[in-house]
Amino acid sequence: MHPRSSLSEWQRASAVALFEDGYGAKAVASRLGVSAGAVRRLRDRWRLRSAGALMNKPGRRSFGFEFKLEVVRRYVGGEATAAELAREHGLSSPKLVENWARAYRREGEDALRPKPKGRPPGVADSPGPGELERLRAENLRLSAENAYLKKLRALREQGRG
């Protein structure tokens, strides 16, 4: 079962059997008493891979820049639909092709390049040695200022100030 699916394995198997009997997504959803959106997504996967829609995938696949670019160029050029490309390349959904194409149209080829993950290099969690030295110097100055003010107060109390 898909990790984020709201349908149980039994519900998914039943839905696929009903699809194969000719029922539509709305009818299957009402028969099983489940979300119509979840059934529509399952139906779309079923249309792409038939019974393979029930198979579990081991994890997320990643796609290289050249692969994405070739798929998007074929889609944008009108050579094939998103569903045909998804079926041909074994993609999880035609929506993936549409998302790549949308990003390509908005930002160009660079939108399909892999993005760096994690924290940018050079960002430190704790103050560096320069910061520590600055804090020590400030502490020394404040200690001297405090001692001076204490001495001034003592002189005023003696009547000399």
C-alpha cells in the first residue's frame, strides 16, 4: 500500500476489481464508503499500470536532468501526452510530467536541475573564535567599568566626590 494512502489494502484491491468490472470512480467510492479523491488517484494509477497500481514501491525514485529534459521536451513539443510518457517511462503519475513541464516553462532548463539539499555550507551553529574573543574583551571592559563605578560611589559616600 502507498505510505500516504487513505485506503487499506483490501479497499484498494476491491476498488481495482470494481474498475475492471467497469465501475467509475464515484460509484466505487460510494460502494466502499471512502474518499472519492483517493479512489480517483487509484483509478489514474490503475489506468497507467493496471494491477500494478497495487504494487508497493521500495522508495522515491530520483531522475536525472537529461531524463527530465527529454521527457519535458517531448511533452511540450506535443509528441506525447503526459499519461503516455508516464506509462512509457514507468513514472508514478502523469502529474509528475506536468509539474516538470510547468517548472520548465516558468524557469527554463535550470528548473529541472537537481537542487542542493540541507543547510548551505559555511553556516555555523555556535559563535566562532572571533566572536568568543569579542565577548571576552567586552566582558573585561564591563568588569573595569563596574569596578570604576564602585570606587566612585565609595568616594562619594566618604564625602570626597
